[in-house]
Amino acid sequence: MAMSDIETILESQQLQVQCALNALRARREQEELELLTKKEVCAALKISRATLWRMEKRGQIKVVEVVPGITRIPSAEIRRIHSQSKVTHG
């Protein structure tokens, strides 16, 4: 196999890896931008609305006001809280 053939194969593989990385980054960004309702957050975290309210007031969870009076919580907050609870609870 000629050196130019090997270089072509390597370039092709490098391009495939770069495309896969870009797809993963785009997916991650999309997930981070996903906004959940309080009902969805309570279900995901298995907490009550009162607990979620306390978490908001203590600044333990990030809340985004999408329009005046309407709030949502980024899905990244769910992952952050889950990862923190794994660290503190085992």
C-alpha cells in the first residue's frame, strides 16, 4: 500500500471522528437547552412541588423565566442534581 493511500485512509478516518464529535457536541448542547416544566422536574427528581419551591428559594436549582410569570428549568439541572446526589449518597 502506497503512502498516499495510507494518508487518504487516515484523513478519512479523522474526518469521521470529527463528524462524530460534532454530532455529540450538538446533541449535548440541545440537551442543555431543553427546558422542563416544574411537573417534569418533580417527576424526574422524585420530589414534591414544595421541595422544588424550597430548592428554588435556596438557589439550589437554576430557574429560567421564559416569559413573565412562566418559568422552566434546564434539563442540565436534573443531571447536575443527580450527579451531586450520587457523590453525597454513595
